[in-house]
Amino acid sequence: MIDREDRADGYTPPAALPHPVRELAPEIPFLAITLGLLAAAGLGFALFVASWFIYVYIFYNGVIGAGVGAAIARGLGESKDRRGPLLFTIVATCSAAAYLIYNLIWFGLFSLSGQGAGVGSFLQWRAEGELEIGLYGNAAVWVVEYLITLAVAWNRVSVKMRLLDAAAVPDEVKALVVHYLGQEADQEDVREQLAVRGWARREDQDRAFGAVASLASLAQEAEQAA
């Protein structure tokens, strides 16, 4: 059992906590999808324009990923937009859409130039303009570039997800959890303290622990980046 009067850190546990807000049913984040696709279209076109003036390579993968990820994160909005596995599919699709648009523009120009016809000829032509490692070698490079874009975009979105998860739990609840965990209490003891203050459902308690863990991981990442 935890001694509720232990206030060595200067914190006084409140007698009651704000009532937990029930999570809404999962919904499709249409705004995030719209913004993600718009960002993909804009970045795909920007990449096409840039390719006329400079030789772009690995650097643009991170730029596209950051742009797509930031757009989707902005569209997530309030924490009622519960995500689930669908969100990764959205990020992956929007990341791929940027390259699809970029290549569709090139495919249109390739077809109009009369240099060939069909996707196979186009891919061979694209490979000849890239690294001198053949079609399959360039295809492997394209996959790696896409994965870099996806990783950067997903990182942006995951940061927003953790912020939303943390914001969905009242500050008083997070402070209580941090206080008792700081006393090296085990989870069951902390759950007991939450339960007597109105957070009796295990799902709500899990959200409280998750919010604290999200903030801790974000703080640690910020420290490492500094």
C-alpha cells in the first residue's frame, strides 16, 4: 500500500480527480486524408519541377515525408479522431501518392515525346536516367527511398498521436500517476489510487498510464535531439 501522506516531492494528492471522458467510437479521419493527399500532390509536383533544375536524391525523401506527415498530423484534429491501424495505411498511401504523381507527370511527357509506350518502357527510360545499376537496381533504390519517406512521415504522425493521447487525460490525473510512480509504487498500487478517485475502469487507467508514457518518450526524444 502507498502512504497517501507521503509528500516528499511537495505534491499533495487530490481527494478527487476530473471524471474520465469516454472515448468515442473510431472514425475515419477524412480531414487527415484530404490534407495528406493535397500535400502529396503538391510535393509530387514540386519534386517534378525541382528535377528540371537540380539533381535531387536522398534529401527529398525526408522533405516529402516531413510534408506529408505534418499535413496528416494537422488533420487529426481533436483526440476524438481515434486512429487505429487505418492511420498507418493512410500515411503509407499518401507517401506513395507523392511519388505516383511525380511519375505520372513524367509518364505523360514520356508518352507525348514518342520515345516509347507502356509502363515497362517508361520504367526502363526512368532507370537509364538514374543510377547506372540497371532497372532492378534502381527499383531497389526507389523502394528504399519510399521507405525513408514513409518512416519520416510516420514519425511526424506518431508524435501527434502521442500528444493527442496525452492531452485526452486531465493534467491532474497525469500528475497523480507521475507522483506515485516516482515513489516507486507498482502499477496495481497506482491503479488503486486512481480507482478511489473515480478512475475505476481499467481502460481509463490504461489511458492514464499511456499518457504519462507518451509524454516521457517525447521528452526523451527531445533530449536526444538537443
